[in-house]
Amino acid sequence: MEKNDRLAERNRGFFQAKKLLVLNVVSSPGSGKTTFIRETAARLGRKLRVGVIVGDLATDNDAARLRTAGIPVVQITTGTVCHLDAEMVAKAAAQLDLDKLDVLVIENVGNLVCPADYDLGEDLRVVLLSTTEGEDKPLKYPPMFHSAHVAVVTKSDLAAPAGFNRELALGNLHRVSHHAEVFELSAKTGEGMEPWLDFLVARRAAANGKA
């Protein structure tokens, strides 16, 4: 872990020198992470240039889906490893032309346990909670949700069919992720995406002294 932390700080300094806003997007499998990232990249296309590093145990299916947005994507296949680490990210980032990017999104392995312990050198850790997963995910996985800078409630279009209790879910989020920015949206329909996109534009500008 000490080695990872040193490499993460090296990554962070390198990314800052490149004037990148770096997101580490984490969630359980099936939360809509890839669609969320793809739609974020596509909708930001007119404002910010986005590249993605994708981590998965096997297959490059998510990377292929992301490339349909016309963005550069690098796949990391981890095999049996249930998380990305700073060294993996550094090697993957070397395959991207970072000078042509404004935002680097790291799609972590679908897991709410292991990735919580690994700093990758990101500016923001973004955790997803889908309306189809249940309202108690933050209480079941507090280290991940507590470590997040941003919490995103996804699949808002499925909230009613899933019987999602919004007030309970938000209460659990604020209890565990009391310091995090919270967004509610549907990447599929576009509902709620604008505040999220505006947030990213503002954070990138602030990081580069333009706010």
C-alpha cells in the first residue's frame, strides 16, 4: 500500500502538470457505470475533451462501448485482481495523448470493496448508486462511500418501477458520504445530466485557475 500511495502521488503530480481533471469512477457491477461515462463524455464533447481508462477482470466489452462516443479508450484487463492500482493506471495513461485531453476518466473494476483502499492519483472519486440496487448500499459499503468526493444516484428513470425509496437512499448517502456532492440522474434519458456536466466544467476550470 505504501508503494501504491507513492505511485499515486506521482500520478497526481503528472496529471496536474498536464492540466487534467481525473475521475476515479467506482460502483458495484450493473450500476450503469459504462453508460454513465459514455454519456458524460459524449455530452461534454463540445466543452471538454475526454479520455477513458477502463478496468475489468476480462473482456474489452466496456471499452468497445465507450469508443462509440468517439473518445480515446485504453483497456486494462486485471485477470483475478478486483481493483485497479496506481501502477496500472500510470502504464495505461502512457498509451494516451494526454496533451489532447481535459478530463481523464478511470472506470474502475465493478466492486465496492477493494477499490476503496487504492488511491490512483485522481482528483475526484465518484461512486455510483443505482436505483435498482437498493437504498442501503452506502450502509453496507461505508469505506467506499465515505471516501468518495461525489455520489451519483443513477438510473433515476427506473426509480418508480424498482420501488426506490429516494428519501431513504439520500438519507443513507448523507449519513455516510456527508461531505460528498450528490447528483441524481439518468444517463439513458439525459434527465439530471446538465448539473453533473456543469460541475465537471467548473471543477476543471477551477483546477486550472480559470474560475
